[in-house]
Amino acid sequence: MDNDNNQKINCTVNSCKFNNCENDECTLHQITVEPIDDCDTCTPDESMCGSYEYGDEDEDE
Ligand code: SF4
């Protein structure tokens, strides 16, 4: 229980404005992961990041 202050969220969802695309880390100190309704696949499909917000600041197209 000594890693409460060292938690790190790795995330590769680069379309999220909280994602640091350079090292694939979430820049938030905490996130909320939510269940997907009516999903019963017993795979990661059943969970999603509820803190996601779309952001295109880093897009260079
Ligand atoms: S808020 Fe969620 S989707 Fe966005 S970078 Fe963090 S973990 Fe990834």
C-alpha cells in the first residue's frame, strides 16, 4: 500500500486531450473507468475511460 502517490496511467488513446502522445501517458492524476452497458464479452471491451475528452490540439495534419 505504499504506491498511492506513485500511480501512473499509461494510455495510448492519442485522440484524448489528456494524453501525452510523447510517452503514452495520461496527464491526469486520476481517472474514472466506467463499465460499458450491455457488454458481456469478459474482455477489456467491458471497460472504458470515462474521463476521456476529445482534443485535437496536437494533431498535425
Ligand atoms: S483521460 Fe482516459 S483516455 Fe484520456 S489520456 Fe487519460 S486514461 Fe487515456
